[in-house]
Amino acid sequence: MRVTEHHRVEERRGLVGTIVARYGVGEHVAVDVRLADGRYRMFWPMDLEEIPPTPRAWRSFLFGRGASG
């Protein structure tokens, strides 16, 4: 998940993470997100957008395993 560009806290816009918990029912739902840096934050679902997962091989290339230079 990624925090949308319209989030009220500018520093949180564009942050990426994984939903780890859901609270509430119906229209009154909030989610706990574990951000990429390890912090946890609670968000309203309307403040998040789904992003496609990075394929494992591409992620390995980006972060050193198999990357040259």
C-alpha cells in the first residue's frame, strides 16, 4: 500500500507499507500499516492506494543480489 498524495500530513504522502491489522466494521474501518522503515501508523482506507508488488527477481536486482556495479 502507498499513502495517497492527498493525505493531510505531507511527510506521510507516498510512504509505502503493508497492512497488518484492520479495526472496525462497515464504513468505520481503520487499518494499521507497517511502513517500509519499520514504523507502524494507523490510516483510513481512503488515504491508501494499492500498488502492485515488485517481482522478487527485479527486487533482488535492485537491492544488490545480481546487480553489477
